[in-house]
Amino acid sequence: MEKIKVVLADDHVVVRSGIKNLLENEGEIIVVGEASNGKEAITTVEKLNPDMLIIDIRMPEMNGLEATRELNKNPDAIKILILSMHDDEDYILQAIECGASGYLLKDTSKEEFLKAIKTIQQGGKYFSGDISQVLVNNYLNINTKKANQNKPLSNDYDITKREKQILKMIANGVGNKEIAAQLGKSIRTIETHRFNIMKKLKVNNVVELLKKIDDEPGLKAHIEG
């Protein structure tokens, strides 16, 4: 049986190496190329013409969603599986709008990862259980969101719903460990969210973050809204 040819795009070399070893140990999949950002992913895909692109979202120069949108401008677009640590509704729905064939979280099991690849290769779509629930909720609420249906999911501060939730908890003095426990996430995941929040709000530490919230009524209202 012909192997499924895959290109991996993630800005962490160790992550790419781990995914490559996992996939190629199965014997049905071969990683033919790698990329560290969205621009490299597009170039690599166009050069190697693989069966599938497995791509992260947050990467330098061009993120995974932008690369997915760009590649899907081609009528014979490659199949794309988003593999991300982000379970934010904003990211998930944008991935669908950009033309992704599937969305998995990085803490997914090996079995589900392989099942997703095979399902997408056969022409199907694949979204893990938590992701599917987001899509169901969005479908049920679609009639109340028609006015915003075609608008990009963003806000003045470019903060996702999950980041907004965590930012509100930080503002209330909740620590990483307790945030992780309340949201059912790992401390590492919460730390990554905090880093992204600080980067977006252009602050270097929690003290500066809290001061920015106090100094900007619009940001404070956005968090509490």
C-alpha cells in the first residue's frame, strides 16, 4: 500500500521530531518535508506536493491559519490537519473557515492522531471530541449569530475567549496552579496562555499586566464583559 506523504509545520524542532518518529513508526506514513513557519509550509507543500499538511497555529512570520487559507485558494488544495494546543472556540472556527479538514489538540492520543490522518486522507473530516462539541454549540447558536457569521473572530485586543477567561482569573489574583485545576488544563498550557496574553498586550510581567488593566477602561470592560 502506498504510504501517506506528509509535511509537518511547527516552529519547535523537538515537537516536529517527536511527531515524525510517531508517524513513521507506523509504516503507513512518511514525512517528506518539514517547515518552521507558515511561509515555509506553503513553499514546502508547493515543492513536494504531499498528500497532507499537518500544521500548528501559532508560528512566526505566518501562522497556521493564514497558511491554511492561502493554500486553500488552490482548486486542488492539499488536505490540512491543524494540530494545536489551543482549544479556543475562536481558533477552531477560524480553522474551519480557512478550509482545514481537521483539528486535533496536541495532547490527543496516538490512536486518535493516526485515525484522524487516515480519515482525512480518505476524503473525510476529523475533529476530536472536545472540538466537535464546539462545532455543535456553534451550529446550535448560528441563528443568533448570523450578523457576525462572516466576520473574523477577533476583538480590539486580539484576545481569544480562553485567554479572556484566564486573564480575568489572573486579574482576580488566581495563580497558575489553581487556574489549571479549574479549567482542567496542565500548568504548562496555562503558562503558555499567559505568555501569549502578555505578548498581545505588550507587557513583561503580571505587575505590568494588572497596571494595564487598571489604566485601560476598555480592556477592563472587555475582560468583565
